[in-house]
Amino acid sequence: MYKLLLVDDEYEIRTGLCNFFPWDEIGFEVAGQAEHGKQALDFVQNHAVDVILCDIKMPVMTGIELAEELQKQKSKIKIIFFSGHRDFEYAQKALSFGVKSYVVKSTKFSELVNVFKKVKDELDQEAHTAEPSAKEIPEEAEEAQNFYDRVILTIKNHIKEHYKDVELDDVAKLVHMHPNYVSKLFKKQTGQNFSDYLLSVRMEKAVELLKDIRYRTFDVSAILGYSNVKNFTRTFKSYYGKSPRAFRTNENLDRVE
């Protein structure tokens, strides 16, 4: 799923688009909402965003100003303007700042769907041929492999330090790569999916903590970032073939759960 940010100063429009447009059916998920361009700019500094659907006339920072600022930052985020009326001057400015499309709010539902399908096709193509944007990969195969090794080591170390709440988007931002590219690279280089590796780190940490009788199963669950102890217990049993309590029994640990 590609990440979408909705930007409009009208609450009803934002929530309507968020709740009633079939984003998941066309390959998108709403990562967040913003009331104006400045909020949107702050959001994209801290979250992975692939596409911004943005009004033009807004307080604090307009859609045009947002597009201009993102262009200055050489951002790869794709912008689609969603305006209450078509204005030739705005359309010209939009094109000059790399805006992908200019859609009038009164447009037919199917037309907006088609716009996003085209954007998704473009994102798919970019992800397929993606190269790290902030790094220059050496041409020699050995040097290139060394580069990939360093990237994977960076990702693994980050996961080991932040296993409680780390996500694919976090490590993608860390190594300056697209999340889809990171996912494919990690699988190719390690033979494991990102999620499987994260699970293995959490389960190894779970064993380490369960061997310390100061921690209850509930405590271990919270430390590892599980929303409730039942989810942790179920996952642990699926991974090791025994519950945390059974593991402690086998280890002759007497901590009362």
C-alpha cells in the first residue's frame, strides 16, 4: 500500500475522502490528514508519504506554496491538487512545481479513481527500478555488495535497538530508500522478510527476558511492544511451540505469573 496524505482546510472534505473513498481497493492507505500546507510539510518530515492529495487555497500555507517547498527539497512525493474550481493560472503554477494532476472537486468519482490508478502505476514502476536516492552505488559488483551489506547491517542494528515499535517506514527513512525497495532488498540480501526478522528479534528478546524472574509475562509483553499479553503469548507459542509459562517451567524458573 502506498501512503497518502490528505490536505484540506475543510474538515468535512478530509474526513469524507478518508472514510468513503475506496483507497485500499486502488492500492493506497491514508497515512494522515493536514489542515494546511505547513501541517503537511511538518508531517512529511516525520512520516513516509508517497502521494499528497491537496487543496490549493488554504490558510497558513497554500497548496502551491507546499508544492514549491517540496520541489526545493527535491522531494519525490507526488502531489495531486484537488480544488473547488479550475483556474488556469493555478494550473500553470502546479505544472511548474511538478504537480501530477489537477482535479476539480466536482469531478466524477471514476475520474478521481483513474487519476490515482495512473499514479499507482507510476509508483509501481519507480519501485521496480528504484535505486537508493541519497547514495551512489559503486559500479563494481564487490563494492556494490559491500554497500548493501552496510545498509542491511544498519537496518538490523536499528531493529535490535527499537524492536518495540519499529516499522518498515522507519528504516526506509533511516537509509534514505523507498519502503518497497527496502523490503525487496532486505529479502534478497537476508532471505527473510522484514517482518519475519523483526519477529525473530522480538522472540529472542522474549526468551532473554523470560529467563529473568523479575519480569512477569505481562512485563515482557509490554517491553516487546505487544498491545496485550494474549497476543504475545499466542505469538510466542506459535514461534517456539510452547507458552511463556511452559518455557519457564522447562527452564525451572519459579516466577509467579
